Amino acid sequence: MDAMYTGKFNAIAKRLLDVVLAIAALLLLWPLFVVVTIVIKVETRGPVVFKQLRGGRGGVPVGIYKFRTMNTINGALENSNTQKNDVRVTKFGRILRRLNIDELPQLFNVIRGEMSLVGPRPHVLAEDEFFSVHIQDYSARYRVRPGITGWAQVNGLRGPAEEIETMRRRLAFDLEYIEQQTLRLDLKIILWTLCSPKAFLNAY
């Protein structure tokens, strides 16, 4: 199954892989979801999960799900990135962020068809707007669904991209994935992510 995702069959195959693995992951991880929910509710007041707007396929904003890791939630906070040593992040929230557990609710985005398990990591809208002006072909990453993990992340380009050159390097991997994406490559990235914690930590 090394054919490019250019035809209807390959698109269906990728979608089927996403849904099957996302459902399997949720069934496996539901005890963790329960524990995280309880601790968040005990530690701070507010919703357990919130939506953060990020760029999706075709440039259409998508509300991705995340476990809440801050003391307060408002529109500005939901759609912006945290700063280093951000005082709004709770003690338990720091653990969730360090292990990227706060990103796991995005499995529901995958099932809903808004994201894929593998694809370019979505960025907040302000960053998309900024980099689309300063980097040629930046919008090409919108050709596919954003992913929970991606080719750039398993190649070491993780965390916030605060500099234009850093984003250019990440974009190069994203575009390479879009051009070469196969079922084998998707499975390779997923396995690499699971087997190498550094590939997932700070995936952003």
C-alpha cells in the first residue's frame, strides 16, 4: 500500500486508518482520561476540555480539543500560545503539557474528520497569518488535514516556532510529507512517535 494518496481509494484508506486507530486509542486510554478529568476538576474551576482555533484543511479554522491546563479560560487565552514559565499554567497542567497529554482529546477531532493522526501540526491563527506573509508557499500546508503528529515533529522540529527560519525548516518537512504521503509513511511516523517519546514531547 505504497501508492500516493492521490486517488479516492487511497484517501479512503488513510481515513479508515485514522478512524480505526483513533477509536482504538480512545478505548485504550479512557482510564487516563478519567484520571485527568478528576484531577483537573479538583485542582481548578472551569471546563475540563476546551477548543482552541487553529488552521485546518483549506485554511478553514478548526476548533481543536485540548485538556485545560490553565487557571482561567477566555477567548484570548484559548486562541493564543502560552509563554515560557507562564503563571497561568497549573501545576498539573505543566505535567500534562510536558507529556503532551493535553493534546490527546484531539483524537475526537480525528474521528470527526477535522484532523488526521499524521499531518502538519496546526498553528494558532495569528501565527498562520504572520507566517503566510513572510514565508512563500506557507499556505501549501493547508492541502491536507492537520495532524496530531507529523513528519516535522519526528524529525526533531517540535515546540513553538518563534523564528521565521525555524518555521521554514518545519514547512519543508510538511511539504515533503504532503508530496510523499503513503500508508507506510503514516505508519512509520505513528510508530516513531509512540516508540520515541522525544518525537511527541513538545509536539506543539
